[in-house]
Amino acid sequence: MPDVFEELRRIRRELHRIPEPAGKEIKTRAYVENYIRQHTRRIRIDHHSDKGLIASYDGGSKLPAVAFRAELDGLPIRDDKELEYRSRHAGMNHACGHDAHMSILLQLLRWADETAPRRNLVFIFQAAEEVLGGARELVPLLRGRNIGYMFAVHVTPDLYPGYFALRGGTALAGALTAEIGLELASGHAADQQDFMELLAEVHAFQREYNDERRICKVTHIETNGYYNAVPDRITFFLSFRSADEEANRSGYGQLLHRMQHNGSVRGVLRNRVVSEYPANANDPKLAERIRGLLGKRFGQESVLNSPFLFSSDDFAFYARDLPGLRTCYFFIGAYIREHNAVHTASFDIGEEALLYGYESLRAIVRMFEQAGERAERTRLFENGSENDESIPPLYL
């Protein structure tokens, strides 16, 4: 096996050059499939479609399998980085770290193939995480596979490489993404009509609505106005975030009502909820176990408590829709410079994060392997016994 860090970086950079939109990750999915077929012997590809790719490793265990998820899609954002691995697809960018997550998972998969751990593993490369909620499409394909645990990592530019952050219970907000098209009173720029009244109405709603529990963000506005013509059409693209899905729906309804009754609005042309994601909740006991594991492997000072975040992720669908599944989603530090936010044209990562992400997932596999061996003898771990909360020793 080549130097792990160099291979992680090579894969990540190759994937970074070919970002594709949600649901159309043709080259990306082919890359993942080809890598698995070229570099493994024990890994079986069970599903390959526009929904994503599912691969598995049979470790000979009768205990529930451990699954790991990475995302395939990029974002419709230009790539402004002047680097040799910048995107070759115009107007597309891996501006959220999905290339890093795929790189980590492909190396974990290759390591499992070479070391043959005694635990069944499932590797999920999921399409359309951004906005479209692709996880829902894979849920039916994962039922009946005896998956007991599922993990996902996400790079964060807010922590240095070598640091981790996680939270038990509700960790990420649920999200409602919507689009509202309105007909406006319009005319010559010299006339009295002024759609700024509507914008002021929306801003006033946000100031009243947004707090530490919920937010409404306008992410994009389109009009058909011109230098000397007030528009008669306007479309708002919106995101509501909260731990409470009903709060998102309620907020959306409130804003729509206020828009409809604004004096510059003649009518609603389009009113569409694009997607709804549930809040992402980590299994509390599993999160604490992983916190202890990461602390033992990397040092307790390297594992931070994550606050509740208004970020969202369709990883939440797996916990909600797969009965009995325990999930854990955590962050790996990827700081490289100031002013390096996700979902921006200049986003990049400190690539040391790749190695830490890989090592953290490898440690999780080893933990479950040893816990499974003990469970075969005592049957305590898989029965959820309150008496078996210790962290198994690690194989380093």
C-alpha cells in the first residue's frame, strides 16, 4: 500500500478537479467504482446507480454491521483557487469538502481490504447531499442489511487539523429550502412603484424571527428589472433552519403570508418547498463512546464539544428512517487560512485533515472489532447493557 497520506491527498485532488452537481455525479461515481475495483479484492460493490454507490466488506461477524457515509456531489460555485487541482468543470466546485470525505472513505475501504478486520462493514458513497436530500433514495436499499451503526465525518475550516468536535443529541438543524415567485406592481423607474418595500418587509420579518433557535436566510434573489424599469417578477430562494421541523414550516408560512399582503405584490406565481431535512441527532451513548475513543487516540484536549449548529445534512434521514440505527456525525479540523468559509469560491482544506479523518475511522473499526469479539463471549455490548460503557483498548 502506498504512503497513506500521499494517497489520500492524491485521491482528494483528483476528485477536486471533477465536481459535479447533485444527482449528476457520473464521473465522480465512476472514479469511486474504478478505485474500488482496482485496489481491493474483498470489497463487494452491491449497488451502483445515480443514487450512489454501496460497497460492503464481509468480516464474518454475525453482529450488526458498521457503516460509513461520504457524499459525491459538488456545488454550483466557481472555483477561484489558483492551484493545479482547481476544478476543471466550469461553475462547479467541491466547496464543502465532499472530495475529502470520499478520499478518507476510499482509504478506509482499502485498509479494510488489506487488513481483514473481523467486523462487517458497509461503505456508502451517496449522491445529492446538497439540497436534494439524496439520503432518502438510499434508505430503502439499506433496509434489511443488519446495519447497527453509521458514521459520517465533515471537515471544518474552524479547527486546526488534529482537532475533532462532536455533540451528543441534536447536533445540526433541520432545514427547509423553498422558492417563492411573486408578481409585482411595475413600471418606469420614474413612477411610484418600488419593490424595495417588499425587501424591507422580508428584512423586518428576519429581524423579528431570527434568534438562537431558528433562522430564515434569503440565499438568492432574481428579478427581471432593468436600469429604467421596475421589475414585475421577483423570485426569492430561502432557507429556514431550526431543530424543530414544524418551526421551519411555520416560519415559511408566516413569511409567505407577509409577502402576499405587501402593497407592492400583486400575486404569488410560484410557491415551492424544494426540500426538507430533519435535524441531525447523534445517538448520545454512541457519541460519548466515540468522544472517549478519539480522546484516547489523539488526546483529550483534541476533542471539543460542538455547539448546536444551523448547518444541516441529509445524514439525518438514515437515523430517522432506518429503525434501530445508531448514528454519529463529527467534525475534523481542516484549517488552512483565515477567511476560508465552506460554500465559497476560494474554499480549501488543510490536507493533514485527511490523515486524521482516516485514522479516526480506522480506530472506530478497531473499536467495534474488539467490542464484537467481547460481545461474542458476553453478549453485553450489542444488547445495549448499561454495564458495558468502557472504551475497548485500541489497536494502533
